[in-house]
Amino acid sequence: MRSARRSRLKSANAPTLLGKACYSNQAREALVLKSDKSLNLLDNAFYRSGQVTQILIRVIQTVGRIGGQRAKDLLWNKIDYPDKVVVSHVLLAMGECGFKAGISQITRIKYAIEYDIADISWNLGAINEIGNERESHEVRQALQREIQNDIGHIYMLLAMLYDTRSIQLVKENIESGTTDGTAYAVELLDVFLSEQLKQRVIPVLDDLTTTEKINRLEAFYPRVRLDAKLVLKFLINRDFTQVNRWTKACVVYQIGGMKIADFSLDLIAQLFNPDRLIREVAGWALYQIDPESYRSNVARLEEQTRRGIDDVILNRGNRSSLMVFEKILFYQQISFFEGIPGITLSFLADISDEVRLSSQHSLSIDEKFNNSFYVIYSGSVKYYVKGSYETDFNKGQFVGEMLSAPGFANTNLIVGNEETVLLKINKDLFYELVSDNVKLADKVLEYI
């Protein structure tokens, strides 16, 4: 009896452990093994007040792995959750469950498809209006990624309405990038899509220019033409379900780079954004436009937050920390992360802490001594094993992974050749991030 009670207590605590990097995978496996008995615990954990997004995502993934009709019903109830990132994982989990829309659910799925297409249509117009200036490169790239993500959602939603194998065949032919493949995919869609969906889905997936897509979608999703400056204002103030944190950060960064004073009030508003990435870059942009306005408004922030922003903006010559945005731009330059979306790299930047290593100072990287690895942000280091020099590591290289067998404390050392900045990444947090991002996991496997 005591054993049974202990088992129930452990099961009840499992959803809470999903948010802890060290235990999340084990907690998820325990909940999956409990199967149907875990579903009520997970559903209660999802709606618990104050839950962070990462735990919500873990809960959804676990429900999807458990599967069954009860799991499908619970996931369906979350399809209207007001966070696009969470809804994206809900759709993935529903797909893993093999969800198929019933008669009463078809209309809601079609509405979700049209909602995604409306976002795609708006973003296509924004890409055209922003122009091809060098300053707009990051924003254009971020919007393209948003479009690709929405198209991924559309495939998942179509698979809930139609034969999964047919939708997979359409996806494979579209992604082949060939004229014949695209033509075949469009023919398939023309056969089984309803007339209403044909007119909206096919222009998005067909091999058309951006202008042609905009013109064909305009009849269903009319949009006021904007100039290059005004489209930035709309982007910075769009609902967070329509634009992700990386796209918004890129927009704010461009406003600061171009010193557009008309947007000062928008930047002041973003200075109070709870997201550190956007808050920092908004402070930086405001400082570029009006340093006095920055100082007067940053003083209104909570003390610890204010010090953090001041540290990365005012002390640029001798800083103890970097902006999250700078870390993301740095990761984009590393060949290892080529093709990884900026939104994924933003989560990697969140878990990257700076370590500053002075010339000729050493740092132990033994497995038994720490649970982290490093990426060299600037400078270079020498690597020593048991006192013997092995090799040098330079900017952009990983240090601390797959170097040698674990040793005793201070067996494996790195020594700064100059003033060096390292980005320290906790392994548990990194592996948790990898488990949630297929493209990043593929990159890690390719690297290994």
C-alpha cells in the first residue's frame, strides 16, 4: 500500500519535472509508460497558472506520444491556444497521434488553414514592400522562414482532412524544387482539394513569383499597400501569434540601424517587453536614435532588468555581457548552424552564458568537473591534455565536446592566447533543445 502511494506521488510530480532539463526526458518516459493514467495529470499541468512555454510544449509532446482517442480529444481542445509556438506543437502532436478531423471538426481545420494562408499573404506583401536594401536582409530572411513554417502547418492540417500519404506525396514533390515535381503536386491538389481550398492553397505552393502569389491571393486576403517604413511599424506591432520573436527582433534592429525617429514610442513600448531578446534590442535601437530618451525610459524598469540592459548597451567597449541578438547573429555565421532558423538559434542564445578568459589564464573543461561545452565567440585558446599541448581553437569552434576521454579535475585545460570570449552552453539544456528541433538534431548527427 505504501509502495502504491509512493508511485502515485511520483506520477503526480512527473509533469513538474518536465521543465527541468536534467529530468525532463525521464519524466516524459515515465508519463508515457503510465499511458492513460497520465493524461489527466498532464492536462491539469497544462492549465496550471504561471506555466512557462517550455513546460506547455513538453506536456503537449508527451500527450502526443501517449496517443489514443483521449489524447486526441485533449489536444484538439488546445488548438485555439493563443500562442503560435504552442499551437504548432499541438499540430505536430496531433499528427503523431494520427488525428483525422470528424464532421464537426472539418470547419475548424479549414479555418486554421485559411488563417495560415492569410499570414503568408501578408508576409509576402511585406517582403515586397521592404525592398532589397542590405539593411533589410535579416527581416526578409526572417519573413521567409515564417512563410516556410506556415506552409509546414498547412501540410499538417491538410493531412487531418485528406489521405496522409497523398499529402506527403504533395510535400515531397513541392520540396524537390523541380518544375515537374511542382506541376505533379499541383495536379494532385487539384484532384482532391475542395474548390474553396484550391483557390487559396495552390497559389501558395505553386512555383510562382512573389508578385504573382500576392496577386492571386489578394482577392481573398485584401491588404493595404505600405511603404518600406510603414511596413516595419506594422511588423513591430503585430500580434505575437502572427510574428515570432526573432522576426520582431530583426525589425527592431533595422529600425535602430536606420535611426528612424518616428518609431521612438514603439521602441519605448518594446523596452517593457517580457522577452529579454526584444527588450535588449529595443533598448539598443532607442539608444541609437535618442540616448536621452533611452536613459529616461530605462530608469522606469525594475532595477535588475535595468542594470542588465545598461550593461549590454552603455558599456559596449568593456562589457561583461552580450546582447542575445548578437549571439544569434554570431551563431548564424558558424557553418555548423547553416540552414537553422533564427528562431531556433534564439533559443540557443537564451541558454548561452558568456565566459571571459584573459590572456594566459586557464579554464578546466573536464567532463567530471563541469556539464557544459563552449563556443569561441572571439579570440583563441590553446588546448592541453595532462599538461601537454594538443591544438588551438579559434573563433566559431566548439570546445569541450569529443576531445578526449573524461579525466580527473584539471586534466583537460584551455588557456587563452589573448582576451577571449567563450559562450558556455549547458549540455542538458542543449540536448533538450535538440530534442525539440529536428533540423538542429540532424546537424548534430551530421557533425558527429
